[in-house]
Amino acid sequence: MAYSVLIAENSEIIRRGMVDILQASGLFERIREQGCAANLNEMIQRLQPDVLIINPSMVDAGFRENLKNSAGIRPRLVAIVYSFHDDAIMELFDETIPINNTRARIIRKLSDLLKKETPGSSAADNQLTARETDVLKLLVQGFSNKEVSGQLFISTHTVMSHRKKITQKLNIKSMAGLTVYAILNGIISMDQLR
């Protein structure tokens, strides 16, 4: 399937770097760029990208309102993260790409995201989001809530919120049970455990 992506980022260096990575990945047939927040909502409506990679600082109340009111399927949302952002904004995203990720990790994250059902589609309620999967992976490796928050650029409150959602969705309460789930579902391998 041919996918399209829109990269919304103020920094030309970061935006052009993402374009270079995505062109080399072969994941996307159409790659578009937006360098400012002006007319971003209209551009999203016109292009209807499968994936929107965006700097969270470009997310305003109008953008959030459009997401809430969007009929049907919205694009998969990916945050380019190089500073801390409000938890309410970060909860909007299906995936995050910290600025220090390698090319291979970025491509893997986007590839995994494209394999998942689109937001708003008929995914099973117990399917973990990409962010919940990242949190689970670090937790079963033995990282504390604070260490997870530092690695994923989110608050410890958000980590605890994701942790609660993970246990509710999977109906697994113990860390041992979550570890077994992560291994059986290919989220982590045995040699990645501490």
C-alpha cells in the first residue's frame, strides 16, 4: 500500500532531515512538508496524509478541535520531540520520535505504526498504542517510572497513566505477567531483560 506523510516542523534542518530519512526508507510514496502552523489544518484536510509527523509546539487549540471533530479516519500522529511538552498535548500522539533516535529506529517506529490499524478504526480495545508499547517495553526491562519518563520525554504522571491503561487493557496485574506478555508478543526479547 502506498502511504503519504506530512511533516510539520518549524526547523528546516530537522524537517529536511526527516524528509531524507523517509525518502530513503521507501515507506512513503508522497512526502509533503509544512514549515509553519499557518494553514496547517487546511493542508491536512486537503492532503489527507496517512501519517502526520509534527512538532508538538505547532499543536494549538484549533488543531485539537479539528482532531476531535474530524469525521472518519484521522492521520496517525507522530511527535518530533526535542523538548518537554504538556501531557495533554502529548496524549494526542500515537508515536513519538525523540530527536536523538537513529535512522533505523525512526524507520522501525514508523513501519510498526503503519502496520497498526488507523485511529478511529475498529481495533480491538485491548490493543496497546505505540506509546503504551514503549512504556511497557521499558517497564519490563526493569526501569522505574522516573527512568521511563526521562527516556520517553513524558512526566511520571503520564507513565503511571499509561501503566494503568496497559494493565486494564491486558487484564494483567503483575510485572511478571506483563514481562511474559511482552516476550510472547515480540515487544521485547529475553536478552533485553536486565
